[in-house]
Amino acid sequence: MHDIIFALNQQKGKQFLQKITGKQPQFVCTLGTTETAKIPGISAAGANPEITDYTPPADIELLLLGKCKCINGVPVTPDGIPTPALVTMSALKLADVSVLPVNAGLRVLPQVPFLELGAKPGKDIRTGRAVENAAEVLERAKVAGQILSKSVDYLIVGESIPGGTTTALGVLLAMGVNGEGKVSSSMPSNPHDLKTKTVEEGLKAVGAEAGGFKDDPLGAVSCVGDPMMPAFAGLVLGAAERVPVLMAGGTQTTAVLAVVNGLNPKVLGNVAIGTTRWIINDQTSDIRGIVSQIADVPILAADLDFGGSQFSGLRAYEAGVVKEGVGVGGSTIAAMVKSEGAVTKQKMLEEVERNYEQLLSSKPNTN
Amino acid sequence: MHDIIFALNQQKGKQFLQKITGKQPQFVCTLGTTETAKIPGISAAGANPEITDYTPPADIELLLLGKCKCINGVPVTPDGIPTPALVTMSALKLADVSVLPVNAGLRVLPQVPFLELGAKPGKDIRTGRAVENAAEVLERAKVAGQILSKSVDYLIVGESIPGGTTTALGVLLAMGVNGEGKVSSSMPSNPHDLKTKTVEEGLKAVGAEAGGFKDDPLGAVSCVGDPMMPAFAGLVLGAAERVPVLMAGGTQTTAVLAVVNGLNPKVLGNVAIGTTRWIINDQTSDIRGIVSQIADVPILAADLDFGGSQFSGLRAYEAGVVKEGVGVGGSTIAAMVKSEGAVTKQKMLEEVERNYEQLLSSKPNTN
């Protein structure tokens, strides 16, 4: 009925969709930064590495206000391809779903309300001391998840953190999950060697080996992770005891899944991963291969297709640019489910094109 | 059916109760500080004036964690009477309702998740420059209210700000509402003269007169208000377009009501004030007399009665200490409505006594 692909654990995936049918979600978006994103060649989430600090706050301003305040225009890749927040914005509009931003280690704060958890910007994982106060952030995020789970039907948790697939690889390897060559990239050609080398440097800096943090998820995050992870994991741990939680994102979510699984696997019966067709069809990564090693949770993928778009900036998504981010897949799935299938991949493309056109024609703000 | 008193606009009050029956609320608690609270004799929300900075964060920690982290024990008045947060905690437990804290100008941050709106601690209103960025905070709070209104059934908005009745008097007088001798106090003897003198100094400092900010609610707040007000008002303005909003509190809420009424009176059809019997029966204040001057909204009062308590600290509430704060009345009303009357005044007293006993017997934390 829906343009949703059951990419892993089909039966559980269908059960999850049943659970959220007829329900109103709250989208919660964890926003962080890591100095790791500034290693040349790691991230395309910004026109250049230095500007990646502005990408998450700009993304969330776009979602909440329909325009960015902390930058002119909207975030783009170095080739000018627009931020995935544009797609998320379109899905949330169609579904009439709201976003609650979470400061999960931002360097630049957005000019909108956000949930504060005491997270600090992440350091370069090559130091082996990537996240300062992971336990504290996790604890507060858990309380936040509990708070929300008492008043909302279900949660979609998404993320925006440039460099996030490299830190994800870090936590996966540190916890003994084979993620090498399996995490995705916002670039068509995936710099796997650079990512692996970066992670290895981080582990080496604290004298650890791959698998050395097998039973210590917070240790893995603190060493080679990023501040988005304890925030995201805490929200899942706090909320999923009571309501379904859709973990929205690409291979970054697998590191969070490993953390959640390591701390309280029981909640995972109420959890699914929601991503995009671009991720599950990606030849340079393998989200199924990672998740299968961790836990028996379903992967759902929004069957988005921008191949027929009139805009080259959107057609580029079909060539493997961007792929995911800011909860594109999860929010699209929510829109499709809430509309009982009325929101199709075609309807999504039309809405994305409409919003893209508006953004292109609007004057840069002068704030 | 319920132990709820219709204190003003009975018919609209009944309609409001009908609207929220069978619904699950989110309690949102705005937490602020103002240097005004440190004027000797103004506030009893803390054992001494300097400690009032710790009262709101300690209150919210108590609500979320069942104990305070930023202070030992729990907040008390100079006479050792326990914080009203104890009563709110009991109501929320009985109703299984969660609290979302909002930083509405705190000087000391709580060690729990909270919504950040960019508010700064309030200055002494005698300067005539009480709140720095009222418009910005109002705008962000409005967005927050809109966010929440899309995923929750209805909102209860409460407050904790020591010195709040004096700043309330400030905004009322500045906007031409006769609040003199009408705002309440956390002390049995209400220092009306001191409050009026304090407000007059503030107005004089900017060359304004009573009523000088009649059509400028944000001007009134900026001059002689406090940072809780734009946060609270923004939440109401953003949420009440879509869901019912119960403004929880005593005479502080009337200043917020004046601000909301001045900015968008249309939303008030979805608004009620929820307070306590201690406020509406208070001989030293007149909440009905203030509200009647502003708008046609109902006042509901939780018919709480601690006269039969075994604890002198609770019986003191009947002598006019505390009366309201941290959404005591609103949260109790919500518990009564949600339980379809099963939560009675007697049941509330039992729960409050149980929690009070636990707090008295628990060791002070050593954080």
C-alpha cells in the first residue's frame, strides 16, 4: 500500500508499521558537531569543512521556520546539492508533524527553541577523547525520552551531524561490530580508507583495539564516537519502554543501535530503523550487514525517487549524493503512514520540488 | 463530580473541563529568576533571598527525579514550609503526567533536560530594564508552543519564579490593569506597599506612568516584568491556536494573561486559568478582580485542603503560606479530570503526605 520498502526483518517491520498507524508522532532531531568532520575529505555536509558547524543549526532552522537564520540560503554540498532537510521539511509539512530540536553538541546554536541536555561539541576522534560527558548526556536524554513518551503517540528520532558516518564506524569497530567498508557517505565515492585510518588512530591514541569496548558502549562513544550518540541513544532508551520509536537515519543509526543494545536490549522490541532507498541500494555501504550483527530490528526504507525531477540538484540524489540526513527516511515513512498511503513517492517529489523552487526564488536573508 | 471550584466564568470553565476530559496533557514548567526577588521582604520562595536562584531548578529536579540535585533537601520557606513542587509532584504521579522544564531566565541551571529559549535572568525591576530580550524569547516560545501543540492533546503551562507576584504587579500596572493590593504572596502577610513602591520605582526609572504600556505588552515586560512572562505567554500564544491550554498558577498568571490578551486575544477562547482554593480564598489578594479587568477567561481552582494533615508543614498551607507555585492548582486539576474524579482532595492529601514523609526520611544528597 505504502511506498515503503521492507529492507530487513520484513515481518517485524510490518508489525511496527501497524503499531504506528493512526498515531501522531513527534519528530525529535538530535543536532551535533564533531571536529572529525573537519578532516579534509571526510564530510560533504557543507560547502567546505569549516562551515559544517553551521549545517545542523541551519538545517533545523529550515525545518522550523522555513528558512535558515544562521546562514544565508540553505546548506549545500560542495557541488551545490541542497541539504536533505529540504526533503524532511516536505515530509513533515505533508504529515503536519512537528520537530523538536535537541542540542546534542552544537558549536553554533540555532535561533529556535531546542532541548538542552548539557552536550558539548565533539572532538576529533583521532585524539581518542571524542566525547566529554557521554554518561551525563545519556542520562538526561533518557529523562527527556521518558517525558515525551508520556504525552506523544510515538517518536521519530533523527540526527544531523557532519562527519557522523566516520564516528559511527568508530563506535562500531570499538564495540566489535564489523563496519569496515559498510558505513555510508554523503559523497558518491565513499572514502572508506580515510574513515578506517581515522578510527584506528583514535583507538591507538588510548591503546585500544577493535572490539576493545565490546561491553562498554559509553566508553566507545567517549573514545571514538560523537555527542549525537548518547543523546539519540538516551532518547530511544527513555521513550521505547512506553511508545514505538523510529530511529531515522542511515548508517549513523547503527552505532546508536549498538549503544542501545549494549545498555538495554529489551527496548528494541519497540524500535525500527527508518531510512531511504538511497541508503539500502547504496553499493558503497551495507546497512543491513551492520544491523544484522547487532540486533533483530527491522529496517524500513522510504522508496523516494528523484530521477524524474526537473531539477538537477534533486536528480543528483539518484547519483548517490547525500542519501540521508535530518531524518529524511523516517519522516517520509511517517508521512506515508499517517496519510494512509496518500503521500506517495510521486507526491513527495512534487512537494520537494515546490519547496526547492520557493527556496531558490527567495532572497538570501540579511540577518 | 470533581473537587474543582469554578471560581470565575463557570460556564466557560465547565466547557473547558469538557474539552480536556479523556485527554493526556503535557505539563510545561517555565522557570525563571529575577533580581527583584532579592529585595528584602519580597519573596518567601527560599530560606533566604540569596537562595531564591536555586528554588526553580531545585523544584524542577524534584518533579523530574524525585529529589533535588542542585541543593540538599528540598526548597522551603524561611519557616521551613516545603515547596509547592511537592504537591505538584504528587498530582503528576497520580495522573501519570510528565513535565517539560523550560529555561525562562534561570541563573542556576537544573541537572535535567530543559527547553532552551535564549532567556536571560531578570534584573531588578527598580532599574526599569527588567528583561533584556523579551521579543526574542516570546518568538521562540511561540514556536515551541506550536511544536508541542501538534503532538500533545493539551498543555498545562506552569511557572516557578521567586518574586513573581511583584513583577506581575509591575506588568499589570504598566498595562493599566488595577492590580494594586490584588496580587498574592507566598507569605501569610502580603507586603503590598513594598510591592507597589518597587513597581513605581521601576516605572519612574524610565519616565513611565501606570498605564503607560497599555498597548505595549512587551514594553511592559521589558520594563517591570520578568523573563518567565514572555516564555509563558509565547507558549500560550503558540499552542492555544490548536489545543486547550491551562495556565497554571496564581496571580502571576494574570500578568501573562494581560500580555497574551494584548498580543492575540483570539487564542483566549482555548484558555483557562487553573489555581488553588488557597488563592481564590485569599483575603490579601484578588485574582478574580484582576482577571475580570483583562479578559473573559474562566478560573478553575483545585479544592485542596491540608487542614487535616498530620504534618504541621502541610497544615501551614491552610494558614496562607505558599498558596501556589510550580503549577500546583493546574496539575491537581489535570489529575482530577484525568482520573474522572478518582483523585479527590483526600486522595491528594494522602499522596502529598506520603511523598513528604519519604522526602523527610531520605538522606540529604551529597552531590
